[in-house]
Amino acid sequence: MASETASSADEETAVVVVSAAGAGGTDKRGKHRILAELKRLDQDSMFLQEELEELEKTENVSTICTDFVNLRSKQFHLT
């Protein structure tokens, strides 16, 4: 999934660069906008990578839910 996210960001970056080149990429403001967009995409990519790493560290939600249901069931039968 990480490679899929990186690939998507690369594709978006390529689209931004190609679009600017086709529209007369010599404009300084256009270059600044492209660099700002690249920086934003890079930040988004880093954020998503960190989120993915956090998710990989957590247990499977269904396992947690099963454990919770089993615990509640045991408590219910004790009372």
C-alpha cells in the first residue's frame, strides 16, 4: 500500500509538471506554484506514510472487538 501511495503522489507530481510545461513554464509565478504544490504533495505523502506506519503498529480491529465481546460476555455471566 505504501508503494501505491507513493505512486499516486508521483503521478500527481508528473501531472503538475507536465501541465506547467505545456502552459509556458517560464513564468516565475508558475514555477513558484509548481514548487509549492510539490512541497504540499511531499508533505501529504509524508503524513500518509506516518499514518500507515501507525496503522501497521495497531492490532487488527476485529481482534480487539472479539476480545471486547468475549470479556463483556464473561462479565455478563458472572453477575
